[in-house]
Amino acid sequence: MHLFPEGTRLHGNIPYLDDTLSKHLLDIYLPAQPQGKVPLVIWVHGGGWLSNDKYADMGYMKGTVAAILQQGYALASIDYRFSTQAVFPAQMIDCNAALAYLFDHAERYGFDLDRVALMGFSAGGHLAAMIGLANNNQIDEFFHDEVSRKFAFKGVVNFYGPADLILFPGADDARSPEGMLIGAAPLDRPDLAKAASPVTYVDAGDPPFLLIHGELDNLVSPRHTRLLSSWLEVHGVHQEMIVVPGAHHFGPMFDAAEIRQRVMGFLEERFK
């Protein structure tokens, strides 16, 4: 618990579906002294849809993790199946099942369901964006049959998440991370690539976005964030974009004080 402020309460390894899969688990971190019902930030880890876990990204984002809890917000971090276990939309089905658990058990943990935001990193930024953008479309294929589907989000914080799978240099390779996600080279199956791309789901009913990307990112080009930013702007959705000078893909530069202040300012404004 050294990453977390003193007094943080952990509810760990909670199954969000009634099965035995190790990837169907989530963690909930509650602030030390909650004042009534608390806002909830849902953390979606990165790893190319094929690695890492619900603790990932917290190490280099420890200042932001601490700020979220010190502000009196709850934090929930979720696991989901890798593309090596199941192709898209399995990841969306899992994330939405985790959300259903959190919304259904809000009373138990003291969540304020009128103040919920998503935060994701790389592949997790992609999934957070997909959840936030597709939520109002209620796409059957993105949900487990037995979970509730009525979510509302005040905002999405997307750190360097892919926006359009066709934009990747490896879009012609089924063995690339994006190819493994959909089970085919995106250029060979543009229908699958479109279904798995956040830009597909942008409309005027979407929540506000804070988009953060490294200027020198050579794994997920900042073109992804610029594209999503422009689509959100065209549809009249509030969006803020930060391109971090000299930054590559992930790392402590994204936890710098000025970035952290923008993130917390965005959340505070959304949670008013």
C-alpha cells in the first residue's frame, strides 16, 4: 500500500463475474475519510491488450494515484482478458461487466454514481475511450448477457490511447498488437478495425474528454489523439488535449506536477 495515502482502504481481487477467471477481478481503493458518497475514478491499465494487470501504470503515476485518493475520490482498477485469451470485443465485455459490478454495488462502497469518470493508459486509454464513447449506443456485442448496462460518465481521461486501428504502421500485420486484438490484420478486416476504433462511436452525446499524449511517442503516434480530438470537437463534445513536449510512450513525465494538476482540475470540474 506504499503507493497510497495513509488510511486508504483496499478491497482487493473482487470477482466481477461469477466465474473463476483470474482476469475477471477488480480492486477498489477508498479514501481514508470519505465525506458522504464519493466520486469514483475507474482505472483501465495498458499493455497492448496482451500484458500487464490492474496494478500496471500505478507505479509511474503514483503522484496522480495519491492525488485522486487525497481529493476524496474512490479508485477502482480492473483486469480484463488479453487478446491472447480472447479477441475483441471480449475486452469491452469484461470492462462493462466490471462497470456493472461497480454500479450495482455503489451503495456498499459509498460511490456517488452521479460522479464517475474513466481513466486509461495506452490500450487502457483505448478501452476507456471505447467505453465512454460507445456507452450511449448500447451495443449488444459489448455486454455480457447478465449484467446491467446503464452507466453515466462525467468524463474520460485518455493517456495516449489508440483512436483508429488503421492508423498503426502494423495495420497490415495480424501479429501486431492491434492485429492480435481483432484476430486479423486491420487492413485485411477494416470492418473489425472500425468496430474496435473509438473514433467510430463519437457523437454529440459523449462525455467530456481530457486527451494526453507524448510528442515523441513511437508506439502510439500522437496522430491518434489529434484525430480523436478533432472528431470530438466536430461533434461539439468538450475536449482538452495536452501534447507533452519530448515525451515518449508512458513514464513518469506523465505524472509531472503540471500534468497532474490538469488531470485533477479536469476531474474536479466534472465532479462539481
